[in-house]
Amino acid sequence: MPTQTPDAIVVGAGIIGGSIAWRLAQAGMAVTLLDAGTLGGEASWAGAGMLAPGGEFVTRSRWAEFALQSLGMYPAFVRELEGESGLGVDYRRCGAMEFARTDDEWRELLERRAAQEALGIRAEMREDGLFYPDDALVDPREVTRALRNACQKRRVRICEQTRVLGVRLAPGRVDVETSGGALSAAAAVLAAGAWSRQIPVHGFEIPATFPVRGHLLGYALEPGSVGPILRHGHTYVMQRSSGFTVAGTSSEQVGFDRAPDPAIIADIHARACELLPRLRSAAEPQAWLGFRPATEGFEPVIGRLQGTRLWLAYGHYRNGILLAPATAARVAGEITSN
């Protein structure tokens, strides 16, 4: 890759980095998008695609409000992405059913409902739990495929299999050293997910991030055979429009170990069958895993590194897919206005 001078460099081509690159290109910037692997090939590919603040946030915080803002942006985000890319994206506001099986679980759900009401998260009482009518789902693999097309149409230079070796910050400029050569730009974004902290930003200590591994299972069922997202505790089952039904999940801090754990897979299958008994007679599920990008406080790092032209956009943990529209709008907006 020869030395070039784009207007902006985005490091990390997951759903966060790809969305930021697309928004910057829409604003007329020449953008180079870098990834050590392939666009959308890591956490974004592995994610289930649940857009569910109802299952994630209980107390008011800036990130809870940010998540609700991003959820509200999703319909327009998907329509615009479909229009520019020419590809369809499976997005549906299907709602989610959260089950209670014991008196203690009922009390916990009712307390959660009271707290979430102040956030504007709607929940309706049902005989066996709470129904969240605004929870939705999206297929993240279709989102990243569409982002690739949309970025290419906007002339974003996508450099895959290109490892970033380090970042140096100078007044009004960011220099990025890669396995394919050197790049400089007036602005850059570090959005490499769980790998972000592994990229040296010389002269600066950026917030640390680490991987939290999660296993998921996928079942081939007939389309329309599952209605809303089903949840109980740390278990969920959700179905895409194709009928592909995703069950999860697990949470392990084992570094970047890519070896699937048969015991964890068996446990997820057993829990999923409790939620949706028909899975017991389904064909053998597919199993895969991904690495959620977490920070010490399990909150995202979004914003400008003070006094520099480098923006950080990582650490979204379980909510990278949910937070992509709002993160892209915030980061691209700050870059284009500064």
C-alpha cells in the first residue's frame, strides 16, 4: 500500500468503523478504512443483532440515553443504508418477551419495569413476564455487507488484511504505520474493537480494552416460527426473517482463545431448549464465537483524544450493533465540524 494522504483514516472495519467511514464519506471526505482481517469479520459478524435496551439498561445514565437514541435512529439508518448500497437489511421491531419463573424473578422484573419507565423504556405485563414492544433485531452480517457496498460507492478505500502497527500524533495530523506502508491524514478514528488497546498510540495512554468471548448457536427453522425475542436471565432466542434462529450466550474472559468449548455449547443448547422447546427436535445447530470489546467499566470510549486529531470509538461491549448509528453520527459529526 503506497503512502497516501486521505482526509480521514478509520482503523477497524467492524460495524462501528464501517458506519463512521460511510458517514465521513457522505460528508465529502476521502476516507481510508483499514482492518487487520476483513470488513465485518469479527465481533460484528458474530453478534446476534439484538437491539434491546429493555434487556440491557435499568438505571439512567448517559449511555442508557445514548442507546435509546441509537435505537430510535435505526429505522432511518437501515433505510438509508439499503438505498445507498442496493442491498436489503433484515431489520424488524419484533418486541421481546422476558420471562419470570419464580416469585423472586417476578419481583426483579417489576422493579426493573418501574426503573425503566423513567427512562422511557416501555414494558407491558403479561401472564408469564414482561413484554418490551420496542425491542428490535437486525442481521449484523447484512449490515456490514451493505456498509461495504455503500462505502465503495462513496469511494472509501477499503484495505483489508492490513495490520496497524502504530499511530503517531502531530499538530493537525495523524500518522498511521501499517503492514502495507505509511498513511497520514488530518483526522483518524481508532475503532478496532477488542484489539484497540493493542495498537500503540505513541506518547498517549488510551483507555484499555479486552475481549469477552461469547458463544452462540444457530438453528435452521422455518421462517415465522418464532415471534418476539425470548429472554430469561442470560439466555435468549431470536429469529431472523430467513428462519435462522440464534440462541445465546456465554461470557468468558479467556483472551483471544478461538477454540469453541463443547461444554458451553451444550449448556447454551439446554438453556435455549427451555425457552423454546421445539429446538429439542431441530437439526444440530451451528456454533460460533466472537470477542466483545470491553473496558474496565464496561462502558464505551467515544470521542476525541484531547488535543489531538484522533478519535476513539471502541469498548461497546454487548451493544456495538445497537450503538452503531449514534456512534457514527457523533464521531463523524465531530470530525467534520472540527
